[in-house]
Amino acid sequence: MGQELWQFVCCLGRWSKYRLAQLILASEQAKSWLAVRLYRQRGKYIRPFIHSGMALLVVGGVTIGPTLIEENFSNPWQDTIAAPRVLSAVTSQDTQTSTLVSAKPRADVIEYEVKEGDTVSTIAEKFGVSVDTIRWENDLSSVKSIKPGQTLRILPTSGMMHKVKHGDTIYTIAKKYQVDAQVIVDWPYNSFANDETFALATGQTLMIPEGIKPKEVPSAPRTYYAQVPGAGVGSGQFVWPTTGRITQTPSWYHMAVDIANASAPDVLAADGGTVITAGWVQPVAYGNHVMIDHGNGYVTLYGHLSQIYVSVGQKIAKGQALGKMGSTGRSTGTHLHFEVRVNGQTQNPLEYLK
């Protein structure tokens, strides 16, 4: 009995193997026949074939898809729905909370109603803008000419708001408000009809950070001049990378210093280190740029260069020429974009330059 059962199993296995081979052979023949037909008809049946396949996929997805999802997948939004994120944090063991305010400035102009006891100075401090910004935007004859109930327009940052007229360019606008054109380009909420040429659309509004109202004098000076680079060796001690006029100071959206000089002087290493980037590589907005790792957590970046004198891996001494100032990448004129990074975080370069 056992021998007969074994013979039956062996026979069944051979039969199954034979039938499987026949099925595979038939499948290959059908595939070859279909390929020949499609080739001969030069694509006549391709569209019906694709449409039929897509129809089968849709039917299968509708019929068995929900079951598969319900059985095998969890809802990725379930945790979010059950415990939504809130912009608050518990300050103690009681129920008192404090709101976490984002450091990112707003994009739009807001209206503020003057309250009893308000002054232009306190309002400016409240919204983080200069006194001149409020005075110029609201055509105030003096800082004392406000009264309770009056509505003031508050710009998102210190400067001026400009409505583009026919014939305006960022260069003429920059000249009008005594700023560098790069300042206008770098404000993240300014848009352009063409990002390559910085073309403007008549009627649009532009924020001019640190802009000065024509024929007005700011109440506080805001222009700085880069010093001549000095010599010396010292870890973490940075010298000025070039000479020129500072056209843009550090801000939350531009944590760097821009130094412009029409004569396009050489750009020097602010401190000794090793070159880790040299060329027009990502991010391309910097154009031709050099990055130096100073080996102590500090990295400096030198952007918009017209020429580069160094290569990746090269050891650099403090004050050594890295390249020539230029206007490559997202730039509106000849200047150096200089950054200081500490452990990967950009810092205010003016706090490190000596």
C-alpha cells in the first residue's frame, strides 16, 4: 500500500511538471504571437492593449483595493488627527501656556489702530520696524503727529514699499531708495515677471528693505564700510575678506553680509583652512563660490565670484586670495556674498569679522 501511494505521488508530480511546462510554453507562444502582430501592424493594437490593461487595473483597484488597505495599512494621519500640533508650550505644571511666536517676519502690510499712550517709537518697537518706516509710510510730519483711533500702515520690515510704474527696473528703484539692487532681489516675498532678468510688472508692489524715502534723511546711520583685510593667524579669528561698501547687512532671510566694489578686487580667506567647495555647484544661487572648512566648527562661504583661484582639498592660509569678486548666480551687481557658519548654522558675520 505504501509503495503504491509513493508511485502515485511520483506520477502526480511528473504530470504536474509536464502540465506546467506546457502552460509556460503556451504562454511564450502567445507572447511571441502578440509581439509579432503588434510589430506587423506598426502599433495598431498598442492603444487598445494599453487601454484594456488600464481598465483591468482600475477594476482591480476598486474591487480589492479598499480591502487591502484596511487590512494591511494604518492611517498615516491618525496620530495627527488624534493629537494635533499646537503652537504653545506648558510653562509650568499648572495650566498656564505661552505662545511660540515665529521669528519669520510677515509678508503683508497690516493696519494698526493707535491706542491711548502709543507713540511712534513704541509702535515701531512692537512691530520690529524703524521709526522712519512708520513715519514715511504714513506721511507723518513728525513722530508726534499721531492720535488715538488713527490707523497706521505697518510694513513687514524696515524700509519702503514701492508700487512699480511703467519703465521701472530694480536698478532704478534701488537708486531711488538708496539701496543696492541685490537687497530687493533677496527679500523673499518680492516676485518678478522673469526670475532670470528680474523683470517687473507694472502695478505690482515691492518691499525695499532699508530703503530711504527720496529727499529724506534717516534718523540713524546705516552704512558700513569693509576694512582692509589684516594679517595674522588665529583659530576662529576672521579678517575682512575684501574691501568695498556693505550694501546689505545680515537679516533672517539673508544671514550674510554683501560687500560691493565696482573694481572687482580679489576675495581673500577670512581664516586658514581647507577648501571644501570651489565652483558653480549647488546651491546655484551662489554662482561661482568657495567654501572653507576651518577645522574648528567654522565654515565660511564666498559667493558670486567671477574667477576662482583655488581647488577642493587645497590648504589655505588666512589672507590668501581665493578668487575675484563678481556677479555670478542670483546677483544684480558685482559684490561678495560672505557667510560664517558654526556647526552648520549660519551666523551674523559682523559679529566675527575684526
